[in-house]
Amino acid sequence: MIIPDILILKPNRVWRTYSGGRCLDLLEGISSPADGHFPEDWIASTVRAKNTGREDITDEGYSKVEIEGKTFFLKDLFQQFPQDFLGENHYVKYGPNTQFLAKFLDAAIRLHIQAHPTVSFSKKYLKSNSGKTEVYVILSIREEVENPYVYIGFQHPLSRELFKDAVQRQDIPLILSCFDKIPVAPGDVFIVPGGLPHAIGEGIFMVEIMEPTDFAVRLEFDRGGYILPEQSRFMGRDIDFAMEMINFNPILPEDIRRNYFCSPEIIQAKEKSIEYALVGAKKTSCFSINKLDVNGFYRIEENSFYVGIVTKGKGRIESLTQKFGLKAGDKLIVPYKTGELKYFSEEGMQIYFVFPPK
């Protein structure tokens, strides 16, 4: 089999406990877009989704691609052709996976208050070398939402015992009193390290990039009329496991802006096209993220595989052997073996690139 220079990724919708997905339906051209329980599209995923009650769906979350008219799981191709797809150094260190998970996420409602593990917590308790540090790239806000926000970390923390009691009793007003609403707008990019309790507010459509796990403890059990089964609340453990995962240190809103929000830095400008670094080693060693605004022509040659996510406009991409039209909502993976690529757009096109850890 000859591995293509560019692989276009089809929609890979994943069931979640919260509702959303109308924006994804619109991107996919579905005739009657509506919110439901498939609010996420997992991109170039080698991670299986963990959903209680859906254990019989053994391939949920895994991305598929088409080569020579046949459909393959991306994870299987990585195993069979690691040098072509990933490069030897990456494969030796991380195995047959990208070592990150990217998603489109479209939330109709505020998500559960939740927390994810750090790497050290995962190594100690979950037998994993990955935690779940996340980066959010806000793309748009639903028109009906006037004051979009997120919760990140405790601004007014309770003691561990008082917070544990509030979670056990599901005293949601007391749980929410630990947070200030952090305003967000389209274009904002920020990182949520493992351990910080957090939640995405209603009406936010974004790209999410994270370490390659589906680890989460959820601190409220009823959102949007769906009540979490017990085994889904604390990853099948008890409440003390969840409390151990949480960072109870207070974080001021201005410290969140200073420490966790990311400012773009220009990497290169060619005529009217500009590539920016959004997230790099200063923020996390888990992955890196660039943004490319194409106006006219831009040439890229990377010593790495990467994922591309088109979020605005339209254009095209060309290698020596392939040519594709691109539009908002398209996703692609560029294998390690691929050489120079050219991006073109007459009306303007925006693409986010996600790279593996160095």
C-alpha cells in the first residue's frame, strides 16, 4: 500500500452525556441540524471513547480514513506503517498513536463541573503516562448567548471536606460558588492543566486539543436532564479518588488570564499569509498548536506529522501527487513522510495545525 501525502478525515461523531452538535450538523451539511448527544467530532483519534452503557461499541472514538477505496482505522495504519505516518523517533517513544487528541466540540448547555488528572496522578493511580491537559480554541458563540464564559480553577475554594460534602449532597449552588465566570470570546486560546476543576459554558463552539485519554471525574451528576450513572462519576472509583485529583489552590481571574491564556506569536509571514504559534513549550510539552491565515499562497514543509483543521474560508492544498479543495470544517492528517505542501486561498482560509510532542 502507498500511503498518501494527505489524508482527509471524515466526520467521527462521538456520544457524550451533554447535548450539542448543531454547529457540527451545519458543517457537515445535514439538512435538519439539531442538538443531541453527539456534540463532538474526534479528529485523527487513536483513543477509544469511554461511555457507560455503550461498552458494546468497541470502536467508538477511533478515526477512519480511506485509501485506494478501502476504509481503515487510523490506529491500525499507524501500527502497520509507523515510519511513513509517525516517524521512527515518535513511534519508538509513544507507540502507534499521535500522543494527542483533537476535537470539534459544540456545547448547547454548560458542561458538568469536572476535573482531569495530571501526568503524575495518572502514573500513580491509572497506570498511564498521559494525564489530560487540555487546550481550548474558541471558534464561535451561539447568537442567543450574551455573556459566554468558562469556569477554570477555584477562585473561592472550600475546604476539601466541605467540597466533598457538597458533591455528595449535590449542592450545586455551593459547588458553583467556588468559581467566578471567566469571560471568553471567539479567537481566545487557553490551556487547562490537569487537576484544575473546570467547565465550558453554554453555546461555545471550539476546537479542543488534549493529551490522548478520556479520563475525567464529574462533580455534578445531572446536566440537561441526563443523570450520570454512578460508575461514570468518578471513573468507577469513590469520591476520595476524585478529591485527590482536584487542585484546591485559589486562582485569581487575572492570574488565569496571565498564566493560562495564550497570545499568538508570528512564526512567518509570506506576502499576505501569516503563520502563528499559539501553544508551545512555554505552556505545555504535551503538543503544540499553530494557526495559519492563508491569503494567496503559503508553502509548508515540516519534519513531523501533523493534523490540520480548517475553521474559516475555503481554498486548496497540494502536494507533488495530490490536490484537494478545502472548506471550513474539513480535517486532514499529513503523514511524517510527506514533503512540501502548498496551501492556496483567494478569499482567505484559516487552518489550525496540531503537532505531537517534540
